[in-house]
Amino acid sequence: MLVSWPFPTLAARERVTVRVRVTGEGPFSKWSPGSAIEVSPLDPSDWTAHWITPVSGATSQDPAPIIGTTFLVDEGLTSARLHLSALGIAVIYLNGQRVGEDQFVPGWTTYDRLIRFRSYNVTEMLSAGPVDVAALLGNGWYRGRIASLPIHRDAFYGDDLALLCQLELTYADGRQITIGTDDSWAAGSSQVLANDFYDGQTTDLRRSSSPTLTTPVTYSTAPVGRVQLATAPPVRELEALKPLQISRKGATIVADVGRNVVGWARLRVRGNHGDLITVRHAEVLENGELSVRPLRSAEATDRYYLAGSGDEFLEPQLTYHGFRYIEISGLPEGALLDLEAVVVGSALTPTASLDTSHPGLNQLHRNVVNSMVGNFLDIPTDCPQRDERLGWTGDAQVFAPTATTLFDVSRFLNEWVESLAVDQLEDGTVPAVVPRVFPTEQPLAGWGDAAVIVPWVLYQRYGDLDVLRRQYPSMTAWVERVRSLAGDTLLWTGGEQLGDWLDPLAPPDEPAAAQADPDVVATASFFHSTDILAQVAAVLDNTSDAKRYADMADGIRDAFCNNYVDAQGRVASDCQTVYALALAWGILRAPRIQDLAGRRLAELVESQGFTVATGFLGTPVVLQALTSIGRSDDAYRMLTNREFPGWLYAVDLGATTIWERWDSLQPDGSVNPGTMTSFNHYAFGAVASWMHEHIGGISPVAPGAREVRVAPLPSDEVTSARMSYESPYGPIQTSWTARIGQFHVEVDIPVGVTATVQLPDGAVFDGIEHGHHRFNSDIQFDASLVQPENQQRLG
């Protein structure tokens, strides 16, 4: 559980040991072993290092610089800490040995408002004598290219890279020595001739890996915001994959690593001095060759000039790619000695697994996990391969419930919503992407709502009150901004909207032209955020705000129903998305209207052949809406439908990740001709939340999963499943089977959690506490499995 620090605030560099114990109805447990906590620099006064930059006038097209110095370590060293940040990305070495395993330090923020640093314990890396410290600086996000419309600019944040490095040495006699970046350091050119996240890295191994540093440095004048410790898991190498298949065509090698991943190729080769090896990347093949059109302007190409000195190891340090296929050219026969795909991403801890009797759904779930791993790289990006890779707020908010189940993203998303608040406009408008890159912003329904929804999801999953307290001004600013646009009518109408983005029935070149009326979607989103905000205010004991926003939500509900819902329960624009939002979010007040709207949703789903007819905003909730009206059979039919558009369509075509478009790959194997055709886009993977709740059967119903609902739903196509969820209290596990009219489920509940178990026949068992439990019931598969009016409470 995330519990606020209960002691006085610690000072910079203060070290304490913390032990914990737990209690329930009985006595306290024994104290845990001690865990050391050490505080990094907190305020500007804690830094004696300065931001420094080479005076060479180099640009983003020039070789990556190395900045360093030499210092002396005395005998009796007891502690050494290194604090590192950069405008750009930094890889730092002590005596030629890399410090840590982190990639792309310090990460991506709006640098003139907030910049992060990372701290390392380097005591074991130092011994008495001279020490060389050197940092390789890459363009990264700071001086890299951002090419997503309406912008396209090199050196996006600034022209000059900069380094901030502070080493703090403590000796046995009590001395404390600080070595920090200043104008006594020097710079030189590295082996990296060019580097860019989109385009790749060019490396000349004929150049020295330890060049003499003779270029002076000067103090950077670039604007820098608050310097703050990064607490989210760093980007690291997660695994290395050997190719499943390697083919050669002339002088070109193409390798298939088996699934769509994010990272780079690592090669061991033996060639001649000056040989140029070119490594290209793509997610799919067309006609046996790399399909690079979906990358748009991103080259996704690494190049290496060989030194010709025996075995040489090739891999980039300052770029990454999204790919399944690797093309290598320039190597003679037999020169490739080894090849693997290095998979990178934020080092998140997995917290859930799901396995069912349905192979297609198992692959779908794996695809969701793969897309999340590939896109949760320092920030939650939309895609990891083309000239975009931005932190789209709408994608993050629809996926947040799934993300918080699959992995521990508490610190990851905490940092991201903090960046969101930093980038939020003074009038409350939330940027479409965080970190912000677009020159102008307008409030976008579903995207700006990330300011409210993501912190709420974090509180629900982890019991983290601090995130609500910290983000509350941001949350209220967003709702008040929309309130000002809605005016006295409480209807959010007009203005530019993305709406139910990528509705499968929208024209390929008009992804915002959804069936759902954007005004209906906007007002529904306004209600949803306001309703959540009222609950947040109540949790924070802000009674006046809780009443204000609850009353506002009631007013929005009335305005929605009076203007967009008729007496027959028809919602304006009459499509799957508007009914799904209205039902899942509780906008429809009258039971009769709820029933009519539910019937209409079921009619639409059936008339459309149980295919998906929703976009980014409707898709995450359409199965939940069907289930809430007792039509879980229809939800299952939609989920397991193999026709386009549907989740298993892509699975049947060999997808290993979630696609941006339902038909990113067409039935004949050709790539969708649209300009937005990513094969790694997690948003439609939000369906995994329904799978966790209704196939795995586990859904937290109280903050921190202190209370959970266990209610698996079998179907004709799914007759067994196992799920494990690592809650803050420990693992919650389910395992169920359905055979010839009989349903059997086993449930494991950890100490501190109370479960309500609901069986398919409607029986409900309350107050199930820790231990292993077994339940049985009768089932039928030819009708809705759980009807509320048939439920009976037992126990």
C-alpha cells in the first residue's frame, strides 16, 4: 500500500533506516528488516554543479559530444553518490565503466519547467587514485526531431546539449568532497557521428572510444525548470530475443525476431576496416521486404563503420526503434556471427496474468502486454516506431485501468500526471500530448479528461491519497475550464474535437469523422470527469467542493438527457459509442430509459454482426456497457468475433501487438494505405480490463484493492480461466472451469482483503476473507449469465 510518510520531512542527503510492521484484529507482527532511505538533492542550494555545454557550436547533425574531467579519490572512501541530468540524454562512465543500466537519462519533460535527475551509488566503482568521469550526450528528445503534424522541427527544445553531474564523496574521517560540472571540464567528439530517436544512430568504430577532451565548455544559458529526482522506474534492457528466422537475399539479411518489440539490434560481426554495415527496422514485411511507409519520415536506420579489428559488437546507445524485422546490409557471407533484438522499456514490475481456454484470447492478452511494454518507455507513448511517439493524453486515460492491473505503474503514471499538471495551461486546458509539443492547444473531450481520470485510477488501484492531493488543482482546473465552455446550458458543444477517434466506419483519411456526435461525446465526458471530481473532493474531505461538483454533475446529466435522449431511450447519433458511454458512466437516470437504451445498444451490436463499431472512447467501455445490462453473451460474441473490425481479426493475421487501426493489415496481407498505420498502439487494448474483470473474474471495488469482487463469467467459447493479480496486499488468484452445466471456481484471498464472490447462477457470497476458497454452481450458456433480478444473497 502507498502510505504517506508519517514522520518529519527529511533533509537532503539525510539517511535513515525504516522498518514496518502490520496489524489486523490481533497483535502487531514482528518488525521487518530495516530498509535504508537516503535523500537526494532537493533544492537548488543542494547543487554546486553547474549546467555546462561544449563551446564548439555543434548542431544536432554533428557527432555526439563527450564531456568529462579527472579527479582524485583519497584512501578511506566510505560513500560515493553520483547525481546526473542532461539537456539531451546522457550515458556516464567512471574509468571507462558504465554507471548503471539506465537508458535515456534523464527522460522526457518540458525542460524549461521541470527536469529530472537520477542518482547512483558508485562507491564500489571507485578506489584510491585518479578517476576519469565522462558523459556521452545524445540528442534525445531535447535536441532531437519532432515530426508529428502540425510541427516538424529539428532540435525541438534547444540547439545546445548540456550536462549536470555532481559526485559526492564521503570519507571515514568525516570529510565530504563534491565534484561537480563546471568550466574546468572539457569536451570531445565520440564515435557517434549522428543520432536521433526517429532516424537512428551512425557510429564510426574507427574513431577512438576514449578521445582526448580538448574542447572547452561553458556554462549553459538554456532555460531549465525545477530539477527533481526521478522516482519512476528507469528505461532499461528487459530481454534479448534471438531471431526465429534469418533469410539472405544477395548481400542483404532479413531477420524475424518473432514479435513486434521496441529497442534495437545487437550484432557481433567480423569485417574489414571501413566496411559500412546498415541496419534497418520495420514492423511488417510486404512482398518479402521491409514495409517502411508506416514509419513516415522516420528512417529507423543504424549505421556502423567497422574498425576491422576482429570481432566487433554493434548496438546503438542513443536511439530506439519499433520493429519485428531487421534488415542488415553490407556484410559479406559469414561475417554475421551473432544477432539478437534488445527489448527496452521502463522497468515495470508485472502484476497480473491471465490464461484462458481460448487460444485467440490468450494471444490477444499477450498482445496487450506487448504493446504496453513497448509504449511505456519513460512516458506512455501512442506508438514507438514512426515519427511521432508522443504522450497522447487520450490514449493514456482509456488504458489506465488496464495498465494499473498489468503492471505496477504507480510511480510511472504519478510522474506523468505531474508533468501533465506542469504543462497545463493557465486557463485549465490540458495539452493533447504530455510533455507538451504543440504550439497551440484547445480543450479536447476524452483527452483533457486524463487530468481527472488517471489520478483517480491511481487512487483506486493503489490507495494513493497523495496523488489526489497533489493533482487536485489540476483536476479542478480542467473541469472548471470545460464548465466555462459549456456555460449555463451545461452542454459542451462546438469547437474542434477528436471525438470517438478512429471509429472503424470513419473514412481512412478522416479519423475524427466518427458516427458519434462529438457534442454528445464531449458532454458525456464532461459529466464523467465532474462526477469523478465530486468523489475526489469527498475523499479529500472537501465537503463544499464535493457538493458543488455533485450538483454540477447532476445538472450535466439532466442537460444530457433532456437534449440528447428521447422518450424511447434513443441517444443522439444512435451508434454503439453514445449508448456505451451513457450506460457505462451512469448518465441515464431513469430505469426505463436505461432499459430502452440498453436494448438499443444490443440491437445495434447484433445488427452490425457483433463487430466493433466504436473508436478510442467507445471501445474501452462497450463490453462493460453490454455486461451491465445483462448481455454478457453479446459482449463475449463481440470479443471473440474474428471478422473485421474486431480484436481477433488482427490475432488471426499474426499480430503480436495491438494495432492502431482495426485493419492496419488487410486480409490480403497488404498494409493499410492510410498515413496512420501503427502496428503497436495500445489504446484498443483497453479491452483487457473487461477480460480481467469478467473472464479472470477479479475487480477491485475499494481503493488499494482492500475489497474485491470475484465474478467470472463463463461462455460457450471460454470454459476455463486462471488469473493472478498482485494487489497491494498480496496475490489475488482465481481458477475456474465450466463443464456440462457445472461451474467450479477456486479463489485465493490475501490477508487484509475482503472479497464478494458472485457465481454465474446469481448466488453471491459476501465477506470472504483470506484463505483458499471453493465454490460451485449450475450454469447455462444460451442466455445472459447473470441477471440482477435473479441474484440471491447467501452468507
